[in-house]
Amino acid sequence: MPKRASDLLVVLVDDEEDILFGASYLLNSHGIRSVTALTDPRELMPFLQSEKAAVIVLDLFMPHASGTELLSHIVQNYPDVPVIVMTASQEIETAVSCMKEGAFDYLVKPVEGNRFVSCIRRALETKGMRREIGSLRHSPIADGLKCPECFSQILTCQRNMQLLFKYIEAIADTGEPVIITGETGTGKELIAQALHQASGRSGKMVSLNVAGLDDNMFSDILFGHVKGAFAGADRDREGMIARAAGGTLFLDDIGDLNMSSQVKLLRLLQDYTFYPLGGDISRISDARIVVATNQDLYAKMVRGVFRQDLFFSLSIHLVDIPPLRNRPDDLTLLLQHFIEEASQAMRKPAPVPPDELLTLLSAYEFTGNIQELRSLVYNAVAQHHSGTVLSVQSFRDGIQKTRGIPTVGKHPSEDTTGCALTITGKFPTLKEVDLYLVEEAMRRAASNREMAAALLGITRQSFNRRLKNLCKL
């Protein structure tokens, strides 16, 4: 069971005993009882070798050891431990230098008690989230899984994803074709990699996106060619199917494969044989075929643009990945994971997501799913230059661009019988637009006014006033 924030160890380092006593008493009175105080900074690094600190509060100017050097050592050796620098220096340059070095926050003495406790709590929450993410990376909802490490790249705590993992393990060693379906950005290739790893096949997984490939290009890339097959073919070249021998061939965007290429793929599935371009000797393949799509292949088959025999040959096993909006428990984990990832890539301290941000994202439909969330986070972290709390505004801007103007519509998977604002038909009045936006925000937020206000980019108070005025119309 993960530790509560109040059970995580806070280490205070300051040469002034009165400050240590006061800070320890203050934290204890607010329920943070696991506190260690060190008056000699030279004791800190040996202490950290034997004890697991969750947060370190470090005075910058002490005898015997430089707080700045200690900060550098901590960040280098214990990067997951938030460090709060607390000092009497009010120089802006010092604060900026500490934050660039990797400090979680910078407090100037004397610190107001509530602010000190609030800062410690935020750091503990960040540490707790990092630990939870770390444990999920190494053991993703592992109960009942035979190969939890096969799914270590998929961050989740959702029950429906655990059931999906169990199904993947059940079909992994059959060797039969698999269709992976899911919206854009749900992680179809990660699922294919997990399936391949769980299968225990000796060969490697080879991936090919077939969208936009004409028949000749598809045949050349997949099956290879012999010398003299066409102008410029001055030597034999093996195709991806040969490179996937004993392993898995993953074909992404299979719904975009043209009809001529579909015939060749069908022959490979039925006979396990193929011909390189220009060759007259068939070759045998033992690669497993796994395909992925964000389209409805059955509907394409009914329309006659996807071969029926190919559809049924491929669809022996079907893995359907739920969209992010159906994985609400994963949102916080993925958000914090991408903040950490982006901050590390940009070499800056990881900011803390405010509650308002989670409220906003929880009510958003995420048509681009996990990839869209990652893009929003990277953009926000890139624009974050000061403070410890991540700004919500860049997320609002990104969401607004995704939704597009002038059309305000619903997600394709939702009921579309309601109102939508378009530039066609009767031009709406401002009151009609205002009323629709408020109603739509309330619908998407399940009548939660705080969420609805966050969706509209206004305060709860402004939303209440707007709602009250509209009720008078």
C-alpha cells in the first residue's frame, strides 16, 4: 500500500536550531509527523544513503557546507526528491539560480506558516505521485498477469485496461492474426509491442504504416525485390516480411490499404508465402501478422472498399483500446508522467499541476487521446518559466485550437441530435450563442458548475452570474 503524504519523511537542514524546532512543530501540528532535523549540513548526504527522504528543506547559507553545492548533489543523486530552498537572501538572482539548478521552490525567511506548510504538502504530493508512477511503470496493475513487464510501457490503473492485458496474454502465443482498433493517439503500436513481447517469439517486431503506399511501393517495402526487378534495382533487397521472420509484422493504418495490395496481403495470410518483386520463386513466412486501424473495418467491408475475405482472415482476434475519456482514473497519472518527461527533456524543474487543470481536462473529450494530452503538456511546460505551479491558460488555448472556430460540435461518438453552431442556416444572436455554450458546458461537465466554468475559461463566480442572467431570458 502506498504511503500517505503525512507518512513520508521530511528532512529539514538548517544551522539554526530555533528555526528547525519551529518548523518541526509547525509540520507536526498540521499532521506531518515524519520529520528529521539536521543542524550540520555535512550529515545530509550520509543520511540520505540510509534513509528515504520524500522532501528536503535546505538552508542556503550554512557553515561547513554550501547549500548550493548540496542542492546540486541532491538533484544529481536523488532527482526524484523535491528540494525546497529556504534562506534569508532576497536576491532574485539567487532564487533564479536555485530554480534552474532544480529546486522545487524557494522560500525567503521569515516564512509565513501556512505558506510553508502548503509548500511542503505540494512537494509531498508531487513525491507521492512520482512514486505511484514509478511503481506502475515497474508493475502495471500486475494482479493476475503472467508477464507484467510486457506492459511496462503502458501507464494505467484502469480495470478495463487490466482486462485487456489479460486478453492479450491469452491470445499472445496462438500465432494467429490480430486486429488492434482504437482512436488516434490511444497507443495501438504500444499494444502491438506488448502482444509481441508476451508471445515469446524469437524474432523481432517490424512495423510499417501502409497509409499512402501505392501497390508497387507496398509490394517492394513488404516483400522486397530481386536484382533487375525494375530500373535501379542493382541488387537483391529483402522486404520487411523477411526481417520479421520468427517475429511479428505490424501493419498500421490497415484501413487505408488499397484493394490491389489487399489481395497480396490475403495471399500471405492464407498460404504463408510471398514473392519478392521480380522473383519467380515463392518464399515461406512464419511472421505473425498484427494490424491496426482507427477506422471501422466492418463498415468499410459493407461499403465494398475493404475485402470481406481479408477482413475475416484478419479478425480472428480483436483488441479494442478504450479512448482516454473512458479511462478517467488514468488522466492524473498520465498528466504527471508527461509533466515529468517534458521537464526532464527541457532540463527544467517539474511544475505542479493545479486542481483547476485536472477539472478542465476531466471534462474535455480528447479526440486525440493520449497523444493529444502529451502535446498539450509539452506545450505548457515549454511556456512555463517561473513559479512551481503549471499555468492552465496554455491548456485552454490548445483545447480551443483543437475544437476549432466557428463550429462548436460534439465528439463523433456522441449523440449529435442536439444543437450545433455553424456558419450555415440562420445566423445566431449573441444571446443564443451564450445560451448554447453554457448548456453545452454544463452537459459535458455533467452539471458540475466548476467544471463548466473551467471549460469556458471563466471563474465559477462569473459562470454563476452568466447562468443567472440567462435564466431570466
